[in-house]
Amino acid sequence: MPQDEKPSGSRRSLFADPIPWLVLAIALGLDQLTKALVVENLLRGESWPDDGFFRITHAWNTGTAFSLFQDQSSLLTFVSFGAVIALYFVYRSVESPTIWVRIAFGLLLGGAFGNLIDRLRLGHVTDFVDVGPWPIFNIADSSILVGIFVLFLFFWTNQEQSKDGKQKKESDSPTGSGGQQETG
């Protein structure tokens, strides 16, 4: 086997895999760029357009995504660091992650770092996407939500495939019980 090929079923190192890093850089870059544009062009509380279902509204968030747990910035900063460390270990536990899992981890890390940078630098997160009745959010929040959704789908479908594989193996045997036949 050539040195650059990994055996099937191997774990991929997050540090050696360019996909999560590329997605992280894109998500983080878009998040920080859009927040800077909002801060530069809108006063806090100002919206563009003034009314409508979809607006850009400059808001500060001292809570989590979608404005939950307000005024908990210090605690949420530590939780964010913990989440990043946990993500690393979860990624390491996935055997042969698909492209979607690799993208999901990039989105999760990009979103976590995007909001963490705001918390450390400003003491709050800048939110601006204002859609109908939803709480105002940002690109980092969206990245985290999409990353969680993709991982959920991956683990759910993987679990279903595992169950199907076990059932198929049992039914493939002559007795339907894993290949052990009664003698007698």
C-alpha cells in the first residue's frame, strides 16, 4: 500500500485534513466580514430596510445562538473553548469521515471561533440577520446550526445502516441466529 493511502476504517487527523480547515476559514472569514460591515454601516438597533420580513438589524448578543442565555458571556466563553476541544475528540472518534462530516466539523469550528472572537474582543456577539419572528442571528450561528444538522443526519443514518447490517448478517445465516446451527 502506498504511504499516502490510509487503510480503510482509519481515523483521519483533524490537523492533517484540509477540508475542515478550509471550511472553517470560509465560515470564519464570512462571519467576521459581515459583522464588520454591519458594525461599520448600522448603528446598534438600526435596521435596513426599516421594516419587512427580512432585514439586516445590528444587535448585540451576550447569550448563545439565537439570543438564548443572555448576559452569560464569561461562562459562554469557557463553554465555547470546551466545545472546540470536545469537537476535536468527536472528530477523532469517527472512522473514515465522509466529506459531509468533514464539512460539518469545519462549519462547527468556524462558527464557534467566530462567536468566540467576538466574545473575547467585544464582550458580546454581533448579530444581524433578522428574519420574521426568529431571534436575530449571524453567520457563525448559522454555521453551527448547519454543522449540527449535518452531523445529526450522519450519525442517524450511520446508526440505521448499522442496524440494517446487523439484521442482514443474522438473516444471512442458515439458522437466522448468527450462523450457529443446532446439532442433534
